[in-house]
Amino acid sequence: MTTKAREKQLSHYNKLLNLNYTDAVQALLADHGVVSGNYFIEESYNKWIAGNIKSPQKNKTISRTGEGLELHHNAEDEYEDMGNPLAIQKQDIPFSLQTAEALCYVDKWEHTILHALIARETKGQHGLRGLNTYLIPTIKAWYIDEETPSSSAPQWIQNCYKTAYLDKDAAKALLTKIINMLDDALKDVTF
């Protein structure tokens, strides 16, 4: 990717950070298009809820990891870890929040930004777990510590790395901006 394209990408991330969560999701739907199907196969999900199978089957036809895009559950401002069957059971998440209309495509930075916006808007009630245990550590490893996924890593991981690539300085600056935004928004919150 050219320098100009990376600058445009960084500008896009900064613009997302200045939106509220709902508007950021809408912007990403406009950028990447709507999701073409449900997160889980509905029949499998219903069998799982009824206790007839051990876990629901994910819908593999909606994956865009070939383009370096992941899926984000839009209702993660109300629930945590919505693709995890244990978390779904614990929180009693309805299937309606697993439908195509309740999802959007994101690259790794966009995913991180959405979780930061959720954490900001919910005063840390949602979004922080995914941000602190998965997203920020991945961002740090890939772009700041420069631990490029190895050639033996699954292709989808390599694709996700490349699609959201920022050089070390840009990554540090963006991550610092995200962390400072959260520090400011959550400074008076007690956990």
C-alpha cells in the first residue's frame, strides 16, 4: 500500500474515533457493506439452545477474512463476547442479535476503535474485556512490537494483519490516542 493510501487509512481511523458508537457502526457498514448472513446457522443455534447439540455452527459463508475483515457484533455495547457459546448462555443472548442486520465487517483497528467507543459510552461496562484481552494485545504485538504473523500462521491472520497495517510510529500514535480517550472517559469510573 502506498504512503498516500496509508495516510488515508489513518485519517479514516481518526475520524471513526471522533464518532459515537452508532455512527461509527453505520460508517463501517457504508464502507464495507452489509453482512450477507447470520453469524450462526439458525437451525443449529436452535438445536443448541434446546440442548440437542454441544455448540452452534458458525456460518462460514459470511467470512471476509480473505480481505482481512473480521465480524463485529453490533450489540456488544450491551453484551460481551457474543460469538462465544458460553458467554451467550450466561447472558441469555437472543438469536436476533446474531442476525446479519446485527453484524458489521471491521479490520483490526476498526474493531479496536469500536470496542473503545463502546467502553467510553458505557463507562467501562462493556467493550473493555475484548479490548484489553484480545484487541490491544494483538495491535501491540503486530504493529508496535513488530511481531509479524509468521508464514505458518493461518492465511486469515496474515490477511487481517496486512489489511490493517500501520507502521510502528503511526500505530503508537493511534493506540496512544485510543488509550488517552479511554483514560479521560473512564477517569471517574470505579470498577
